[in-house]
Amino acid sequence: SQRLAPPSPPLLLPPLCQPPGLLPLPSPSPPSPLPARPRSATPSPSPPPSPPSPPQPPPLPPSLPPPPPASPPLPSPPLPLLPPLPSSICEHRHGVNIDANSRRVLLQLMVPAYAGSTALLTLLMSSPQVTTKCSGKAWQCEANLSGMTRIEPNRWPPSKSTPTTEQQAGCSIDHDDELLRYYGKLWSYQSKLVLVDKEPFPGLYCALSSRGPYLLHSTPFTLPGVAALEPNFVVMWRPWCIGVKLSSFSRRKFNEALSSGLNRLFTQFHLIAESHQRIASIPGIRVLLISYAQLIWDTERLTRRILDFLPCLQSLKSDFVPRLGVDIVANNSIKVHSSIVQFGISNDPSACCNYSIRESRCGTKLPVDYYTTLPSKDGRCEEWCEDHTSSWLLKCAWETRACNACSQCGFEDSYLVEHDYALPLDEHVKRFKEEEAYLLRHTAVL
């Protein structure tokens, strides 16, 4: 007769996965022979090295060694790209009690002007925990900083010097508490957890200044009922082909003069890339980089990503439309006639902008070939630069001179950071491509 093989001992789960006091689970394979094994095993005795009998509840079989002490679990890769701070008050979506001395989250939107900042604000406005400056009748729900920045007519350095980024942006605020007192008049923050700050130009330029990130505080504030602010940043950039087609302001700049459109485009990309890089390098600061294409064409997944980044927003509605007299007032001058989702549906990315969602890139190259093929105009560009070397703002008329041939000529823009004034066109294009690659590499994965 055929001799039966000894029964295999039951497989035990690892100690880390097995709750204490429970029986070890038998092996799931093979399931069918288990009921018939006792009947066929009775005629023949078990071999001398008999395995332990089936486990009896509740103790483990005596022949088995005692389970080893529990060891710490192996580290697993973090799921969120930007985990919340350990002391953050914004780790959960459930309601948070707002007491008299509670902290608030200061959510700062780092978006260039005319580049989708209002659309992003509209999405955040749908959260029940967000307060904006709209209730303070601020234009575009932004605070007018002209009264807070100590701007003087002749504040720039001598002719051979370049104004610092902080001076250009008007970031020389004497007292941050004074600025917050001014903001406090616009925020209806008493019952809300997240204070949204939408300041396109000051936010980006001050992020590059010696003061560090705009409104980054670690001291008590002049906000009644608020003991501390936790800064969080959402930085958004817009692919250039989308801006040219969907933004009337950008389209007008390119129609006026190609140099004007390129000038603004290169400046925006430089500010966004460098601002994000500086803010992300500060320990303890949480920053989320998104694109305008994600906002209008992948709204649902971007909404979930923002909620993962800032859970205490509780909820966001992609079909939200601000209501006049409730969410916005006439003085805000915000004209929103449809939701973000509806706007994206009405503008096909490929048809309107030659933009590929799959590759996250524009299918059209920058229109710079025209300027790289202009004649040198008998050296007029070099002569102009030689005559204006003492000027801190180097102006070039791109329509009449081949300024890319002059290494000292840069784009004309009063907001350019100081080392931009001496870049020719080919250097601008090279840096633009590097900054575009940086933004694509660090944009949040949905």
C-alpha cells in the first residue's frame, strides 16, 4: 500500500501581521484535502519525527518556539508627495474647533497676474473653511499694498546700480504686524480656518527678496483671536501656448509686439521657477506646485490632490460659481460666468491651444526665429548699448534692432530681477527651456 506523507504543519503569519491571542491561520492551499486527512491517516501510525498536532485554542502548540518580540515595521515609501507637518492643524478633514486663541492656516497663492489666479481662487472659495479678501471689497480680492510698502519717488539706487528685487517689488515693509492688521480688515477670519492670500506680483517678487517667502511669520500677529499662522504655498504656472490662446491680456501683449509677449513670458517663468525653488528649500515649509492645465482640464483629480495637501479645506467643488453678494461683491470686479469644469469643456486643449494633456507640453515652439534672423542694422544695437551702459534699465527696441547680437541688451521690463538686464535673446530662450523643464519635473502628480 502507498504510504501517506506526513501532514505539513500549518503556515503561520509573520508576528507583525498576526494579532496577539488569535490562532495561526492554516495555509490557504490546498483547500480540498484538509477534511479527508483524519479518515485516511488512522490506519497507519505517524512516523517518529511527528509534527505537532493541529493547533488547539487558545495557546500555541508547545513544540513551536515562542514568537519573537515585535520589531518596528519596515519603513514604506510615503504616499503623499508633501506630508503634513507634525504640528500642523490641517491634518484632518473633520471639523476643527475654532477657539479664541487658535491658529490659522495662511494659504498663499503664488500665481503671476493674468495667469489663472482668479480661477484657482474660485476653486478654493468653494471650501467651507476658506476666507478671502473679497469681503473687504478688495479689487480682484487682492489687497492694495501701495500704502504699506513705503514707496518713494526717488528710492532707486544711483544710475550705475541695479534696483534690488525687494525694492522693485515694494517689499520693504517696516512692520509685518502692521501689514496683517491691514489684511485683518479684509479677512472675515473669525469662523474660518484657512486664510487665503492672493497677491500675484508682490508674492512672487517678495519670495525672491532678502525677506524670504512673502508673509512668512514665526512671531505673534496682530490678528484678533489668532495666536499663530501656519504658512502653506500653492504655486501655479501656465504653459505658454495656453496663455497666448486663452488669456486676452497675454494675447494682446503678443499682438502688440512679439518682444512684449516674450518678455512677459520669460519673466513669469523665471519668477515662478525660482520662487518655488527657494520656498521649497526652506525646512518645514509645505508647497504644492500645480499647472493651469491641470486646473481646467483635470479639475477633479487636482481637487483631490489639493485636499490631500491641505485636508482641513474639508471639501472643494469643481462646479462652483461665485455668487454676487454672497461670495463676491461688485467692488471685487471679478467676472466669473461659469465653473472651472465648464470652462475646460468649452475649450478643447488640442483645438484651442495645441496642447497635449498626455505629454503635458505645448505642441508649438516659441516664436523666436524672427528675432534671431534680423540683420545687425549696421551695429546700431551695439552703439545703443554703449550709450546706455549707465542706465539701470537697459531698453531695446526689438522691432528695429537685432538686439540678440548685443550681449549687453536685455528685455525691457521694470520688474526684471537684477541679473536679467544683461541677457541676450538666445540666453533668455536657453534659460526659459531650463525653467520649463524644472516646472514640469516638480509639478504635482495627480
